[in-house]
Amino acid sequence: MADAKIYEISLNFEKVDKNTFKIVVPGIREDSPKLAIGDRMTFRGLDTIAHTAGYYLIEAEVVGLDKLKGGIYVKSDALHYHHHHLMPMDHRGEKKYQVQFKASTDSVCDMQDAVSYTVDLCVAVC
């Protein structure tokens, strides 16, 4: 999953609470990219009329998953303001984003610790 990127996607943010949103990303149902709670996503708005990337990059933390419906719950203090006030719409009234997925370093460290523990255990027993 490291640095998996979707270059242009239309997203709608469904507000769950003050700074948590549900988004639907096609393809998540197929578990590609693999996402876990604690991973990060970055959102960069695209101006499809001017064919340029936006100036603002928003990072959000994945706090929940609904893979049956392709839903991702993300938490960000800046995302709501950015989406509603700074994002341009294309000629169809859609707001397009470039989305990048980043694995949580916590989960990578947990996996490394588990492997290290297993190796130490095998050495001690053998």
C-alpha cells in the first residue's frame, strides 16, 4: 500500500461528527489498497478546469472502515472547511481530488515487534 495514489476522483464527504467524515472510494471493497485504522490519507484538490493541482494538501487519519460499501471514515480538523470553501467545482458540479494512502508507522512497528519477538522466542526454545 505504500504511497498508493488515486490521481483523480470525485469525492463527497458525509459529516459524521465535528471532524469525522465518511467518504466512499471505489475499489476499497476489493481491499486494494489495504487500509487499516490508523493509516493516513492525503487529499489534494484538483482544479479540472485549469488542469492544476490545488495549493492545499490535507492529511486525515483513517478511524473506521466499512469495506462492504467502500466507506472510509477519516478524521481531520481542516477537511470540512477545505472541501466546502476552498475546493473548486468542475463543469458538472463535482469536486475532484488526488488521494494518497499512507501506512501508519505504528502498525509497521507493531509488525516488526511481533516478528522480533517470534525470532527471539524461537532462538530461546531451540
